[in-house]
Amino acid sequence: MESGDGSWEHCNIAFREGIDRKCTFCKIDEELRLARELGRDLTEMEKQGLNVVDESRLHIFWECDTAKNAVKTCYNGVGGTAGEVDKESFLMGKLIYCAEATQLYMLINMYIKYKIWLYKLASVKPRMQSIMDDIHNLMLSICKYKKWKNMLPLIKRQLQAQG
Ligand SMILES: [Zn+2]
């Protein structure tokens, strides 16, 4: 379902132009961990030399522990369950019930990715409560349209992580 649309192309450009290719979130974690271990702030040299994985699209939206945790928290918050999120469905989307429900499901997944991306650009770890509040508000605004309101229970069922 993922097409070669503008948003992915934008991501590619951002990745190409980035000087530091290391994962933003992993870098924050590793810096904190090492600073705690050393009992002091890291020097710029030490920061540059951190052993952190590269920030590929797959990493920043899925493989990164921070991203995975954010996705899981969102799914569990909306779906009201605790469990694992299906990678393919989250990244690529899936066909459910009808066209409107499929679109709405994918819109919410895109929205979660968009939020993670904004935090990455700001170089801060995602604030889960803030993302959850934003999704909640998105769903409230969707409910203003009767046709979409009826879809929400179906969507919520899809957003239930697999236990
Ligand atoms: Zn990472």
C-alpha cells in the first residue's frame, strides 16, 4: 500500500542531507546511559564517537526501540489492549471492512509515523501522552462526520495489538 509518494521522498532527501546518520532516539539514550556511567556530560568527541545504529526509514519508524514503544503505546491506548503490533499492517497498511475503514486505519498509522518523525526532527524522544492526546483529538474530529463515526469501532478493533 505504501506508494512512492511525496512524504517518503521528503524523508529520503532529509536522510541524504543529514551529516550525522545515527539514529536520533538511540543517540539520546546512549548519551544518557554513558553520561550516567561516567558521572559527567560527554564531550563533543565522545558524542561523535558513540556506537549507534544508522537512522534508516525502517529503523526510525519501526526497528528503533523508541519508535516501537511509541507505536505499541498508541495502539494499546486506542485499542484498549496490551500486546504486539503487526509490523506489516503498521508499515504497509491492510485492507479492512470497506474502503473508508481502510483509509481511516491507514490515516491513523500515518499520523503516528508523522508524530514520530516530528520528534525526530526536534531531536527529542516522543512524548507518549502528547501523541495519545493528539490521536484522541483526531478521532474526536473524525466523529463529527457520521459516516466516519460509524467506522471508529471497526478501526479500534484493528488497532488492538495482538496479545
Ligand atoms: Zn533508534
